[in-house]
Amino acid sequence: MSAFASSLALCIAVWGADPKPEAARVTIKGHSAVVNAVAYSPDVKRLATASDDDTVRIVDAASGKLVRMLKGHADLVLGVAYSPEGDKLATASADNTAKVWDAVKGTVLFTLAGHTNSVNSVAFSHDEKWLATGSDDDTIRLWDAETGKEAATLKGHADSVNGVAFSPDDALLASGSSDNTVRIWNVEKRESLRTLEGHTDTVNAVAFSPDGTLIASASHDETIRLWDAASGESDATLVGHDGPVKGLSFSYDGKLLATASDDGSVRIWDLSTDEEVAAVEVHTDWLNDVAFAPDDVTLATADNDGVVKIWNVPKPKAVAGKK
């Protein structure tokens, strides 16, 4: 995800299922600049955070305590993703590279060099065969996740590629761009299948629903769109944020969608009705990313306000006041 350079410190919030969102479980100082992305490990024990301070931090997802710091990028770290098995971590950076790390040892397994501008996003395929990266050079690159060798360059977007996501069966790849569009790609044939038009500003993030039927896209136009993954038709437009929407995450049971915005709120949407069921306004600054934990018990966000916080999540339809 693209970031704004800043001297602000890290803030990550992690909510658990509890009706008292105003009571922070843990407050931790960590990164020395904006946090752009967060990712849970598959076993929910770790949370990885990517920052403008050029580092990635891996923290204990329950306590927020630092487990390991990853240093190696020469510029802002804009994206982070765990492999499905949890043994690897991929990072995307403004130094024009992506890196794949041993998630346990914290060592670099390989550096993916080939993009000619900032790498904004990174995603593993579910079978761990491929790694996809999206860049300010307007391209997506596919890499062999075992060797780090480049397999293909996907061209079609007319501006920066800010988000990439594989479908659950790994047959499709979705990408979101500053050209205001979402594209769906055939992974095997390395070709664009369709272009999804509807947003009126930059698309910051994309995600497939767990069953693969929907693609969600978050945009600077302050909306979230849901698309039919098979036809590319617009299924719904979710309106509620008062600022650019930077991140989104489906719950692992596929029932909810969480979205994070520059308006300082996370909004949770019921996908059976496409209605907002919770608005959590606990931040005083921009939110850059949001991630459901694989057990759907906790939710993590990354923002600009300078601390790490671990929160209790409100019950559906509760609204938390800013803290």
C-alpha cells in the first residue's frame, strides 16, 4: 500500500471481542514513523507491521511485545504478508524491491529486484507457489515463491498498482491502481481478463472473499465497492467513511468486511445485507490498514498516531467514541 512519508511514530490497534472499546489492553511505542500495513500469522500468535522507518516489526499478537525487528530495506516498507504456512514473511518497499524472510529466524531468504519504482504491495498465492507484487512502475510482477526468480510481468494499468490479491483457488489475481480501476488477471495465462470501472479516484487495496465469489476494493473516493469475481459486475457500493479508504479485510468466515480510512475509523459491514454494523472511531489520525485475525476474534489496524494499542472490539452495532 502506498504511504505518506512522515516522522510520526507507530500506532497499531488490536481489538478483541469485548464491548469496552475505550479500554486499551496494551499501549506500546515501537516504530519511529508511520505504519503502512499489518499482517497476522496464520496461527494468530504474531502480528507483523511495516513502517516508513524502513523496518518490519514482529510482535506478540496477544501482548503487543516485540518479538523481532527485521532490517534490510533501504527505504519505506509499504506492504507485508505472511505465507499461508506462516514460515515466511514477504515485504514490499519504496527501495524498489520486495523481500522474503524466514519468519522465525528473521533472516532474508531472497530479495526480489526488477521493479523500477516503489513496490507498494505483496501477496502470496494460497499454494505458496507464487508471490505477486504491485508497483509505482504501473506493473505487477509474479515471482517463484520458492526461488525468488521472476516469472512474469503483467502490464495493463495506466498508473501505480497499490494492491494485489490472489483468489482462494489461485486461478485469479486482482489488482487495484491509481488509474481508478481494478483488474482481474488469469494467473496461468498471465493475461488481463477484465477491467472493473466505477471508482472515481485511486484504488488503494483489494481483497477476495474467502469463498472467492467477491472482490472488495477500497478507494480514495471514500467508498468500498464489492464486485462479482466471475462477471466483474459491481455488486454493491458501501458508503459511510468521511475520508479515503486505505485498507480492507474480509473476516475468515466470510460474513464481515472491515475497512479502514483516513477519517480515523474502522467500519464493519455485514455482507449478507451490505450494511454497516459497527463503526469504531478510536483513532485521531489516518488509518492505513486493517486485518482480521484468522480466528476472527481480533482485528488489527495500522495508523499514524504514534503508539501501539491493543483494544477490545465493540459488539455489532456498538459505536466507539474517539479515544
